[in-house]
Amino acid sequence: MTIISSEPINHTCLKRQNILITGAAGRIGSATAKLTWQAGCNLLLTDIAQEPLEALAEELAKRENSSVHIICADITTQNGINDLIKEAYNLLGRIDGAVHSAYPVSKGWGSTFEELTAENLHQDLAMQLGGAILFSREILRYFQSQGGGSLVHISSIQGVQAPKFDHYCGTNMNSPIEYAAIKAGIISITRWLAKYYTSQDIRVNCVSPGGILDAQPTSFLEKYRQSCTNIGMLSAEHVASTIIYLLSSASVAINGQNIIVDDGWTL
């Protein structure tokens, strides 16, 4: 259980910023929402899962001097993305930063390489990588109109290097090839977008987290820990703190970068 401090974290360079977070009911999205809330930001949280989104908003709305808005939305479509950004603008007046942590998956997500179907593959590539491209286009178009903004994407260590397949032996877990392709693509579009929007006070970066603790088998956790330096599997808060840094003016000179947060797994 995550305990939220009643005292704001020390991110004065982020205070009173208006932040849009997609996939806000997920592990990374919700952890980012809580830390940006502690930093004094006004939030627009969106997710397709209405119940956990409402619970998160209720928890955060108890803080004074900051506002929390929620929109239950499906942003796997162009219309859904357009409607979200339009409503975010109506509610906040200005969007200073956005975190795209939405993670839509097909019914066949997690299948082995041998059992992968064309239908599920196409759907996952379209929703995750295609959705990230379309969301980027619309939010960055908005940033252009207001004179700047910061976008943070979520990639993965699996987009940086090949999985350590021996970690999965003896478990029912696997590392989907399409996940690696999607996450490598996220890093690529981050660089492309940062360069494309040169000289417009727009920044696009991404974070590549290591594995996040989520009731994985003991055998997997032990092998994973041996590949790391100090911690092993991460908490979502480890990742969220880096996202906040990239949203803030403290990272004004960082653009088009992929920040790896993995306790040395990729070394």
C-alpha cells in the first residue's frame, strides 16, 4: 500500500503546473499523479477504467490549492484523443505538460511468440505505438498553439536491449516480441518528435523503466535481482520521480532523451 505524505515534495519548479496524465489508473500513471499532486500541480487524469480513476481522484482531491479533474476516455481512436485534449483545455485553460502512460492491450496480449496471431499483433501495434504517435501529434499541436510544453512517453528496458530469457524459465511469464518492438518504437518517435519541433519551446522525452514489482514468482525475482545493482524490481514511485523531473523546468536542457530507470539491469 502506498502512503502519500501530507507535505508537498520539493519540486517548486513544477508547482501550479497543469498536467495531463493518460493511463492514470495504472501503476506508473497513478504514482505520477500522486507525486505531481504533492508538487502542487493541477491535474487532468484520464483512463478507460472508470472505477479506479474515480478512486484516485477522490484521494487526491482532498488536497487544498490544487484541482483534480478526471475524464474516462478511450484514446485508442483519433476522435477519442481529440475529444480528450479539447476537454482538457476547457477544464484547465492551459496544459503545461503531458504524460502518456496509457497501456491498451488486445485480448491476446502476453501470448508466446509461437502463439502470436496477426489480429492481436496488429491491434497491439496500432493501439500502443500508433496511439502514442497520434496522441503526440495532437498534444504537440496544442503545445505549438500555446507556445510550448513538455511531453513524456513511457518506454521500457525491453526497448533498449533483449530480454534475459533465462529469468522466465520455470514461470508462466514471457516477454512478448511486440512489446520490445513497441517500446523501441517509443524511443525512436521521442527523438524524432523532439527534433521535429525544434525552436518551439517544446520538449519530448521518455523514460524506460525496469521491471516493477507486481507479485512475480520468487524464482523470477531472485534472478532479476542478480542482474541489478542495489534494488532489483522497482516500485512505480521510482519511475514517477524521474517523470516529474522531466516535466519540470529543472530539465529544461533535456530533450529527445530516453532516461533509463532500472537499477543497473541494462549494464
